[in-house]
Amino acid sequence: MEMEQATSMKRRFSEPDGPRTETKHLYLIFDDYPWGYSIREINLSPPSTHQKTSAGGKGAGRVLPPPVICFEAPRGRPWFFSAVGTKIMAMHRRHSFDDSMPDGFLPIVDVRWRGFTFGPLQIIQDLPIYVPVGEELFSLDVCSFRKLSLKPLWPPRLEIGDRSDAGWSWCNLPDPSFGREDVTSYAVHPDGRTILFSTESDAAEPTLASDGQTVIFSTEISPTTFTFDMRSLVWKRHGEWTLPFTGRAFFVQCLQNFVGLSKDPDTFGHLCSCDAADTDSTPAWKVSKEKLFSEEPDETHVGATLIHMGEGSEFCLLQCVSIEQGNGADQQLKEVQLKEDGEIPRCCSYLYRLTTFCLSFDDNGDLTTGGTCQVQYYKVPEETTEAFLGTDPVAFWL
């Protein structure tokens, strides 16, 4: 009877009252809130075969839906966001004068339940790479490698610390032999226990010239791929090769390949796939036929984020593009007002270009979208800062 009651309590804790929906949406984050960030929900239809639409052109963007939630955090720092399950986590350090958030805690937003809770904050962060795996979040930073578990617990995590030593906190993991700044791409292996990190670093240490003052850096790059075993907590070096991606790549089960944005400048804006069978040798890889970035002459590439939409081969490519603004009187007046307020005036307007598509291999074995691309544009809120837009868009499929 006691076991049944405990099970019932755990279930009630992990499943709050209210309508439950399994439908996933695209969540976009902007720092257009005066004291922090907003989260907006986009209902994306799955890409269908042989249906290609485009809503390009200057001023053609739709207006975003209103925010589902806003919260306080220092603006202009998009790299401190990640997501696990249905939860978006904002891992920004708070200002000392900000009393609205508990000290040492990070806000966690459950977008499905519209719930809000707090988790333990990493005190020191620089430019972390967050890797979600199941219900755990791994954080690789300049001087640390840590893990935070979001597995359901009963009693609630914030109550455990008062009665035992099993408090909810980040766990330190063995540091890698490479630097955070050397990472070019990363992915979670389909075995569910291995994270791959590809790096590029100087082949030799810097040396001093004969004058004893001038530093000479190596012109050769040493490519290397490492793996981290999440069970044994062991790092392993896998040879002088790298994954052919820039940033995060995703394993697509039906293709038996990793998929990501190509890092080769000659195939900028194309997708790339590579085999995941063997991590001890250079994988075979292919580049998609189609260029998925905008080729509109008045649109300039700013940043891009690739999002895997579930378990199949459906993807969303979110590209931020800029369009030069005019020099009319209204625009000049707005720039003067922004300068007086201490903000950097915009020299252009921004659009988010959303391209959804399905990937497959054609009869020749080439990676292709097969005519499934659907394109739509959204206007980036004017209050979004230039600092926020200086990096890749922040978006999650939850």
C-alpha cells in the first residue's frame, strides 16, 4: 500500500494537472523584453513531398505571435540557453542588484505546461557548449566540463538539500585534453552513451622570433576528433580527422547518418551527412545538392541554426538575414533617439527565414531535400539587440 501511495505521489508530482498535448512546436527566443527575454511559439506544419513555397522578398515577413512567456536575464547573451525535454533553461549570471531571481539559481521554463521553476546555476561560465542527452545536460566550457540531471525526483529537488547530501547540483566531469575554443562540431552518437567533439588547433606551440619579442604562430592546423563515454566517464582520442560540420550535428536513424551544416566555405549553406558506423576512421561524407541559405540579392546572411524535428528526417533551417534600411527622415530620427538612450542603432532590418524539409538519398545516393522545402519569413522584433543578433538564432523544437 505504501509503495502504491509513493508511486502515485511521484506520478502526480511529475505530471501536473491540466490539458496535456504531445504536439511539438518551434520556440524562438529574443531579447526584446526590456528586462530580458521572450519565448515565442511557432506552429510548423511537417514538410510534405513535392511542395515548395517561398515568401521571400523585402518586407514580406510575417509578424511573430505574441510571447508565451517573458523572464528577466541580462540581454545580449544568447549562448546561455539550452533545452532538455520540454524545458528551456536560461543559464545567465544575474546582476548583483537584481533581486527578482533567487541567488545562485537559473530559471527553467516548461513550455508544455507553461510552468516556471528554478535549478542550480553554474557560478563561472564563459562560452559554454551545451549538449542535451536524454534528461541530462552536459556543459563544456573554457575551464570546465559538467553535467546536470533533470530526471524526475521525489521529493522535489529543492527540498532534498534540507534533509540529505543528495542536493541538486552540477557534477564535475573529467576535463578533456583540448580547449573549448578548438571545438568545430559535436554530436551525440546513436549508441546513446557517447558524445563526439571535433577540434582544430595549432599543430605546434607558438614560438618567439629571434628578436625575443615577436610571437610566431603555427600556420598548420591539427584536426582531431574525441569522444566522451557518459557511462565510464572516459575521454578517447580517435585520430586526425574531424566531422564535416559546423556546430551541432544530428543522427538521423532512417538515414543512418549524421546530418549538419557543412563547414566547407565552398559548400556554404549546404547540408552535409556522414556515416556513424566507425569512430576510429575518417567517415565517408556527402554534401546535399541544394543550397538552403537565401540567395535573394537584397538579403545578407547573419547566422543560422539547424533544428531536427523529431525522430524522422524532418528538419527546420532557421536563418537570420539582414536587409539594408533606407535613410529617410523617420529612420534618422529613430537612430538619434537610440543613440541618446545609449543603444546601438540598427543599420538594417532583420528577418528569420524558416525552411522546413525532409532529407533522403536519391537513386544515385546523393543527399537531397527532394523538392520538400517550404519557406516562410518572420520579422525579428525591433527591440531585439544587435548583440543578440550577432550570433546564430536561438530556437528549440519541443
